[in-house]
Amino acid sequence: MADTAAPTRAQGQRRVLAALALAQFICSFAGSNMNVMINDISEDLDTTVQGVQVAITVFLLVMAALMIPGGKLTDRYGRKRCFVAGLVVYAVGALLSAAAPGLGVLILGNSLLEGIGTALLIPPVYILTTLLYRDVTSRARAFGVIMALGGVGAAAGPLIGGLITEAISWRAAFVFQALVIALIVLLARNLDDPLPPDPTRSFDTGGAVLSAVGLVLVVMGILAADNNVWLMIALIVLGVLVLLCFFRWVGVRERSGREPLLSLTLFRNRTSNLGLITQNVQWLLLMGTSFTVAAYLQVVRGYNAVQTGVIFTAATLGLLLTSLSAERLAKRRPQRTLIMTGFLVTVVGVAALVALAAAYKTAWSYVPGLLLIGLGLGLMLTPSVNVVQSSFPEERQGEISGLSRSVSNLGSSFGTAIAGTILVSGLTKGAYAAAMITLAVIGLAGLAAATRLPKTT
């Protein structure tokens, strides 16, 4: 009987891991696949490149702004329930986007509903993985699979989206997302929540509103940079003030004995703080590079969706090679070493994208840089997550998972907003090089943070 039960449990675990990994894949895919549809969407919906950039950035921003509240809701309603609810909301948003008659409906479906769905379903992915895989090695293996599919979703999004767009329509790419969601729901049927929900847990609505509004104002300020500098400054300053109010609100609530949206004690762990910085910069580099290169290839070089997607295959291969080696690398090297090496390789890749694009006009000039970026990011995505998640006990996984995913998705929205804004402000006046150099400088800041991680990490 035991011999029969063991394979059954193993198969069940594989299905659960597949569901969690596919969930990360489709959310990452959604953040990058629109990059190769810029021309098609703007022509079909009678909008501009900047309009599509806003839709992509708002999607990433909604994820970032609601990820912390999403993580807290898992404690109250249960991880599986939030996971399934997020899948349903996401699917509705994908189908609405597929039928969008204009940019406004696309933003409603893709940017808002898919963003809300992602904020509900992603925190359970990381909480459940941490709870189901107890030791560092097996957890590294599980996170390796999840981060590999997440990275592949972001890197291969342009290729898959390009193929679907050229073969059928950009709208079919959203139908594809809905079909993947249906598959995830089937795989997650046997998912068990290791911890029971606690309906008595309070929810800090005021903190959720303040944090979301503050983040939205900061990113919208960045997006306004190419239109009105004074508006940019006003929005960013206002956003920072709202975020300061949020931290003051949280502090007062915590001192009074009420449960805040985000405990300030989470920021007293130096190792976790540094890990969060590296996560933010990693996703900023990935999404910033993806948008900048994809937009430049289509708008300036005249590549179609498939050609652009094929070029990005180099980044996908790089991510796969290093991400799927996460377990083996975790046994041989400290996580600090992997993160530092990843940043070095990624920054060299960004530099190669600038230098080779200036020297050569062929598609092959983008391959070495994208391959290096994929290798570097795949090398450090899993260790950074492991550093953060492993810094806290089980009872704090809901909080830290929400914070971790929020920081990562905030990095994604910053990448698209910062690099994208520099790019669209002057596509024919050296803006590509300026955007990529900005990303390289930010990558060096991430490397500096990685060097301060404990050597034994």
C-alpha cells in the first residue's frame, strides 16, 4: 500500500508545483508579451506607442501596489482560495482584453483586472512553495522551477506573443492566457493548504489604500517625465509624501496593538532588505530591457512581431540554462556569490546591447547581449528569492511573500516606466543608448547591494 501511495504523492506534488510554476509563467508572460504587439495594438486601437507603454506599466504597477494586500489576504481567507480567486479574475481580464474595442477597455482588462488577479494569486505561489519545501536544497529546486518559468515567461513572452500575433492576431494572445489559466485550475485541484485560514485576522484597509496610492503616484510621475517635468516632480513628491504617511500609519497602528498591513519589523532584517533590493533591480533590468529593445526593434528598425520575438529567444535560452541549474548551483556556491556573478554578467550583457547595436545593423548584434542578460538573471533570480523567504519563520511568510512580490513587480514597473520613458521621448535621437546605459547604472547599484550580503548567505 505504501509503495502505491508514494508515487501518487509524488505525482500530486509535481502537479502542484506545475500549477504554481505555470501561474508565475503566465503572469510574467503578461508583463512582456505586449512588447512585440506595440505596432499592431496601436494601429488596431488607434493609439500610440506611449499609450501601449502606459497599459503595460499600469499592469505591472497594479501588481506591485496590491501585492502586499494580496499577501495579507492569504492569512485571512487561505492561500488556495486566494490563488483560485486570482486565477478567475485574471481569466476575466484576459478575455475582456481580447475583445477590447479601444485602449480604455484594454487597460481595464489587462492593466486592472489581470493586475488584480495577479496580486491575488502570486503571493500564495511563494508562500505555498516555502511551506511545502522545508529544506534549503529542495526549496531551491522548487523556486528554481518557478523562477525559471517566470523568467522564461518574461523572456519568451515576446516570441510567443509575436508568433500568435503574426499567425492570428494580438487578441489571440489574451485568449492563450485564458487557456493557460484553465489548465492551472485543473492542475491545482489537489492543492492542499498547509496552514488553515484565520477569518478573525483583521485587514488594514487604510494602509492598503495609502500604499497603493503612493506607489501609483510615483510611477505615474515617471511616466509623465517626457511630457511635463513639473507634473513629474509634483506627482513623485506627492507619491513620496503619501508613502511616508503610509509608514507613519503603519507605525501608529502597530504601536497601538492593531495588526498593520505591513509590519515595520520586516525591515529590521538586514539580509532580507538587501535581498529585496536585488530582487527589485533584477526585475527592473529584465522588464526595462525587454520593453526598450522590443520597442526599438519595431519602431526604429522596422522588425515585425515574430522577428522581434525570435531575437529574444537568446535571453530565454540563457534564463533556462541557469535557472534550471538552481538546485545544483545552490549546493556548490553561496547565494551571495551567485547574485553578484549574475549582476556582473547582466551588466556586461546590457553594455553589449549598446555597443553591438551601434556597430552593426543586423539582428545578430542583439543576440550576445540578450544571451548574457538571460544567463545573468537566471543565475540570481532564485537565490534572491531564497535569501528573502528563508529569513523569516512560517508565521511571517504571508507578509514577507507579499512584500517580496510587491518589490519585484515594482521593479518591473520601474523598468518599463524609466527605460520606456527615456526611449519614447526620442526614439531617433540616441534614446535607445541612453535608456540602456541607465539600466546598466542601476544594475551596478544592484551589484553594490549584493556585495553587502553576508558572505555565508
